[in-house]
Amino acid sequence: MSAWVKGCLFLLWSASAYAETSTLYTIVGSECVEMTLNAQDTEYVKTIIVLANPLQSGTCSDHGYTVEDADGEQPVRTPFASEAAIIKTYRMSALESSKLAAQAFLSAPLSVSEGKPLLKATLGRQPTKLRMGLLDGLMGKGREYPGAVMGTEDIMSQKEHGTSKTPVQKNLRWNCDNKKADQICNFNRHYAEYAGYWERETSFLQEEAATEGEIDFYDSNTGNKLFTAPRDRSYEQFVKESRVHGWPSFRDSEVNWDYVRVLPDGEAVSIDGTHLGHNLPDSKGNRYCINLVSVAGRPKEA
């Protein structure tokens, strides 16, 4: 089988794997929120979103919630996937809601002295609270990341050139696309170069394969050193992890905290306003999933 055929089969497999979706749901009283997302991200989402009733695999309709809320379908761009998760809110029909109320009534203890059932209303709708709780968890809003140096939103305020004072350098390393870099670094907070860009469209692997020791990564805008890798692991381990996730992936010891900050929603930025990527922790700790175009600068001249 030729290399070309193998490559085509790999791309087809990747596309089909990525196309697989999974649905998670959570219920509070008369409201059910359902989220459809990339199947490979479901376990990660279950761990990062903390709700009173945890997310479970399945759909709202499986539990009698069939009436779609007026809020409708809401696509939400997430830091960990290149496609949006779809959020929907459902309610029970009047019939199903009556059945639930009747079951609650029959199961509630009676108070002889008062002559009335001790029944508390449990069906009050809380659409904003439940949906927003899910969205906040999905986007990491308000989180803190032990081991990271946290920053504040003002770092990414508007400046002379988007969120930065200057455009990206004209002669970026590894043949990174200048236009793509400028858009991602300076006029963007959530989007990324496509997964695998760093190894398919740049010369990073060809140039760095023979490198012995550590590789420095510089801010594409300012030339400040932001990351140094591999550190506390081999080059092969660094490349393997980056390939698995689709973007260069750094650990705490590989970050230069003089110039890098993590915002409460997980966004990784430079102190000069360069969007770098996102922190997506796993079982090993913080993992900084970074756009190569954001760290392809050349060293700042002394």
C-alpha cells in the first residue's frame, strides 16, 4: 500500500472518528439540559463540570423531557475541541409534569395535625441557573489552576493592534503562516489553528528532530521567551503528547511564568496580550495546549 493511500485512509479514519458525537444530560426538577459534543471529549467534560446533579450519558427524552425550551439550540465554542458543543434545554409536557407531581404527592408524608400533605414544590423552573452553570463549567469560568500563574481579563484589553500593541513578526519560525498567526494571536480569544497544523503545514518536526536538548518558544509578537521544551521528559514524549492532542502541549515546568498567564476560563496568554491557547488539565496536571503560530517568534533582541 502506497504512502499516499495510507495517508488518505488515515484522514478518512480521523474524520469519521471526529464526527462521532455523544450526548450528556443533567436534570433539575422540571428542566433538563442536554449537550451534544465530540464523543472523545465526553469523559473530560464530565470531570471539569461540577453540577448539583452530575452530567450523565443519555438524552433528556429518555426521561420524559420532550418539550424544547424557548431558548432553543445554542452552539458553544469550547477550548478543547474545534467544533462547538450543542446545548439544548427541555421541559416536561403538562401530562408528564402532572404525573411527576402526583407521584410526589403520593409519596409525601401526611401531617395529621394540619390535615395537609407536607409537600414542597420541586418543579420550579431554573433555566438560567442550570444552563449558565453548565456553560460556566464548560468554559472553565472562575476556575483556578494550582501550579499556574493566574492573570486577569485586563491583559487582553484592546490595544493598538487587537489585544497587542504590535502585529506578529514578519519572519516567523518553522514557516508558520503570518496571516494566520496575526489573526489567532491578536484578534481572537477562542479559535485555534486546526488540529495537526503544527506537524502537517510547518517545518517544526523536520527542523527540530535533530535538536539535542531543549527548544525555546518565543512570543510571535514580542519575541519574549514563553516556553522551553522538552523539560523533565524526552523530545519523543513531548512530540507524542502533542500529536495525541493536536497542538504543542506544555507542562508547568516548561512555562516561563515571567511572561505567561492563565485566565480564569483557562485561556493561556502572554502578559503583552498574545492569545496562546488554553490550559486543559488532565490526570497528570496542567496541560497547556498552545498554537504553534503563537509561539513561533524569534528571540527578542537585547
